[in-house]
Amino acid sequence: MARIDAFLKLGLAQGCSDIHLAVGVPPMLRMNGDLMPIKFRELSDNELESYIQEILTTKQKEQLSKGDDLDFSYVADEGGRFRVNVFRKATGYGAVFRYIPGDVPTLDQLHMPPILKKFCDYHQGMVLVTGSTGTGKSTTLAAMIDHLNSTRALNIISLEDPIEFVHPSKKSQVIQRELGTHVASFADGVRAAMREDPDVILVGELRDAETISMAMTAAETGHLVLGTLHTTGAVKTLDRIIDALPGELREQTKGFLAMSLKAVVTQVLVKTPDGRGRRAALEILVNNRAIAKLITSDQTHQIPSQMQTGKALGMQLMDQTLLDFINAKEIDPDDAIRFASDKKKFQRFVTDTDLVPIIDIGDESKL
């Protein structure tokens, strides 16, 4: 058994989401969003390097020796699958292990709005799940793939960096391909997937103009494309896609978004009132004729008002979702306010008195 497995086993026993290892500090666990050290000595450079080297392949060791970061999946000897990032920093090595549950959660188990199942029923177009790092995007997408896999007979091609949840084929055939192992890039993976008779293509991250362009082409040519972006709202997502492509393609990109973008889901994870768990809060944009017109006329700043009145279509703004959860006592108001756009609406719910004066003087940037 690799020595690093002892830390992973301890982390799983504590119910953490991530295990952090870095030179100069003891190992740390991410517990319900908070980073907590375990009772262990500070790790030295040589010690941590030896731990990491034990679990690397020859190719990965060569990459790391060149100064490259590593992203890969690791299965501990005693069970437990992890997404791993290994990197170098000023004081030496660092590594983060994200736990990947063995069973793919369902949309119902994640308490997702029913509209997400409807998004899975589309036969073509693009659905984006967005949010900052660590907000559960991969888990939501995995649940959507599982729903498709369980309910429809499809050819689903998933491009990931690295492969996280493993999907056994059920009603559908699920082909999972990993960057660096099976394909050189997301763009190459999408290009190849379009020659492999796909019904659904999952793009792990729309990280560059070429990948976005290829994903748009796939969505326009009769495929359902699911993807992620590190954006924190529906409007920011639209602006990011438009700005990512060359200026001469701006009108073409707006036309694509107006016609082929089906929905944008943005999520955050908010602590529950007892502090022992976190709940996903979602902002949902469903594209319709009114929103398409705002996109093509460069009036995306007016989209939130359309979303506010589009509740019957399944749309919801993040602030409203947070307020609904607070009223239902499902999330902690003191944590929820960090994700709110209009923080003054949340002032009366805040129990941490240190937050109230900040809101009163209007200095909301500190929250």
C-alpha cells in the first residue's frame, strides 16, 4: 500500500471532500467547505516528494520532472477513487486529492430542480453547467449523464480531465475518454467524437476558443453538448463565450447562442444550518425568444429581469434561490450572503453581527 493512502483513508473516514498535502504544513482536510489540519507533523519536501513518487507512472514522473502540473485519477489500494492534481510551488511539491464517490448520484439524490431532467431530453443544442472551482459542477453533470444513461438508448461520449465518476453502460453506451491518455485536447476530442456517431458529447471544460468553437459546431449539427465553464452567472457565461472567440466571429457566436444554447445552470455550495453539510443552490437560465433577442442585440445586461419573470419556464436567479432556501431553513444565512448579488436583501437574516455593520455602511465588496 502506498504511504499516501493512509492520509486518504483518514480523510474518507472523516467525510471530507478533499485532502491537501503541501510542504511546510501538516496534511489538511476540506470539511464542508472549511480547510482543517490533521494532527500530524509538517511535511518536508523530500518526504512529500517520496509519497507522491510512489503513485506515479513513469510517464507522469517524466512530466513532473519537466515542471509540468499533473492531473490524473488515482484508486487507493483499500478503495476510494480520487481526482489528483500535483504541482510545484515555492517551497516544494503540493498535491490535492478530490474524493470521487463510487456510485454516481442521481439528480433526485442531489435535490436538483426537475427542469434539469428536461434539459437531458433535448436532442441537440448546448447546456452549460457553470460555477467556480469546487462547486459541484462535475457531480451535477455526472448525475445528468446517469439520467441519460438510465432512460435513453444513446451513444454518449464523455471527454474529461481526468476521468472522475465511472459510468457503466446501462440503456446507453457511455464512452469515457481522458485528456493526455486518450486524446491530446478537448478540441481534438470533440473533433474525433463527431466522427464516432455520438448522440451526446460531454466536454469537461470549455477552456479555450478552439474547444468552444468545436463544441458549438457539434451542438449545431444535431448533437446534445453538455459542458462546463468557470463562470459565476448566466450573463457572465454568455459574455465569456462571446469574448473568447475572435472579433470577426462575434455576430456568428451571438447567433449560435440565440439559436442553439438551451440553458445555463450556475451553482454554488452553501452550508446547511447545522454546518454538517452543504446544499447546491442554482441559478437557471432557459433560453427563449425574448432572451435570444437580448443576446443578438447586445443587451445581455437585461437578461436577469427576464429570468426573474420566467419562473414558470424553470428559470431562477441565484438571490431568489438563496432566499427560498433560507426561508425553508435549508441553508445558513451567514454563508449564503457570500454568494448573493444584492446583499442588502439578506441583512435581516444574518446572525453574525460582524457582518451587519459592513452591510449598513454599504461596503459590500468585503463580503
